[in-house]
Amino acid sequence: MKIQTPSALDGIRHRAIALVLVIAAVLVCAGFAWKPSNDSQAAIDYFWQVYHGNDYSAIPLVEAQLQQALERDPGNPALHALLGAAHFWHIGEGARDPNPNDPALAQDMPDAVVHFGQALMLDYYTPHYLGYINDDHLPGYLGITTVHLGQLTNDPAVIARGDETLDFAAYQFPEFNNFNRWAAHNTEQKDTQSYQKALDSLWWGIDACAGTRIDRENPDLKPYLNLLTSVGRKKACWWEGNIAPYSFEGYMLNLGNGLVKAGKIDAARVIFHNAHYAVNYETWPYRIVLESIESSDLSARAALYADANPKNDPPLGVPNRGCSYCHATVPEK
């Protein structure tokens, strides 16, 4: 047996280290990096605690904690995404703010655009640890906030840029981002091309979930309930996802109202009924909203969208709520 001398062992160690460094460099160049430390997990966990806990008043604390975490970990896309989501939630449910003149509300939408944009850049174009899966929710969030920013500032160029991002987002992740394309333009007049595209986007999202074209006249989803899953992209279609546990109910509420606005009353009734198929429907904190609409005079409701006064148009989701009715697991605090 050949005995290795200390100098020979040193040489072997040096070559091994060099090989590891070469492999690491190759992985980084290929778009991978070692998994980063989890120093920011406390801020991330606090966001979800408050978001699912429906605690709107805690948003400033969430934002402060996420911002502090970003100062230590500026390359973390999750921190940017959640800070963008906190700003979007804050402005989207601004009616809950005890101070309607809060200057933070005026800054929320541009801040949301900035942070979603930064999150997307980091998520798509920087190295990640092995096995990382890009978050294709992000183009949808960037697109919808960009469109809303353009609407708030009356800037058609910004709206067009947001729409371009939304089209890309819906291509990347149709089950989820078609909803964002709807939500960006659902307040427009019912006979406009942009409203029709928004409403069609909701249909296209369901089609992607079902793997077929749903009957537009009798859109009963009961035959597709066997597709239920709590993993992968398709979990966005149903009620077992851990991010938005009531997304199915919220989707049916929006599509049902969207069809009423379009004058499709019979199809809307079927869509509203679909929401009751969700196993967790009885625990949905906002089910009373859907039920009150479902039992109302839908023809009279449709007439409000058809008159010349857009100010009397009923909300297409839960009144004065934008995020909580899909994400919150408990009633409002």
C-alpha cells in the first residue's frame, strides 16, 4: 500500500477544494446558488400571521418589520414581494383605515409597484439555491399594481405597460394570473372591449384549471371537483391552498358578479352556487356577502350596471375589501 506524504495529502485537499469551487461557480453561472440563511423568516412569518389573521391595523408593523429585514437581506425576493403585498392590501382596503387622509395610503400603490418589480427582478434574474422554483405569481402582482397606478394617475402609458405585464403573467400562470387581469379592469363599463377581455380572463382561468373549455351557459363545476389538489400550480384553483384558502369562493363571487354585470343572469346563478361546493365554505368569513347577492334580485342588480351612472354600480367582490376575502382565515378584527 502506498503511503501518502503530508505534502501529497495537501495537494489532494487543494485539488478537492478547487474542484468544489469550480462546481459552485458552474452552478452559479447556470442560475443556481447555495440556499441563503433564513434570518428574515421572522418577518415573513409575521406577515402571514397578520394577513391570514385579517388584522388590517397591524399593517404598519408588518411593513416596518419587513423593511428592517430588507436592510439586512436586500437580495431576498420574498421580503420585497410581501412588502409589496402589504402596501397593496393597505390601499386596497383603505376604507378600514381609521384615518382616511393617511398620507401612507397615497404612497401605497407606487411603493407596491416598486417592491413587486424588485421581487420579480430578483426572482427571475438572480441565482437561487438548487431546486428553487420561480414564483410566477409575481408578474401578476406587478401587472395589476402597475395598471392601478396608471389609473390613479390617469397615465395611459403606465396602464399599457401594466397590461403588457399582465398578458405575460397570464401566459406564465393562467390559473392564477387571469384573475389579476380581471381585477385590473373589472370596474370599466360593461360594453367596453377592455371589460369583455377582463371577464373572458376569468373564464380562461377556469378553463386552465379544468383542462377544458367550461360551458359558458351552464358553468356547473361539480364534474371537475375530482381535480382538487393542494399542491403545485393547480392548488390556486381550489380551496386547499395555504396562501389563499378561500380563493375558490372569492373567484366564484367575482365571476358571478361579473356575469351579472354583463347581463348573464342564469350563468351567474350557477357560478354563485359553485362556491358552495368548497369543503371550507361554511367557515368562509365573507360567505354572507355571496349569499346576500345570490338571494337578491339579480335582474335589478344588472340594471344598475347598465344605466348611465357608474357611481351606483355594485362592487364586484366584497365591498371595500380587496385581499382579505380570499386570504383571511378569520373574521375581521
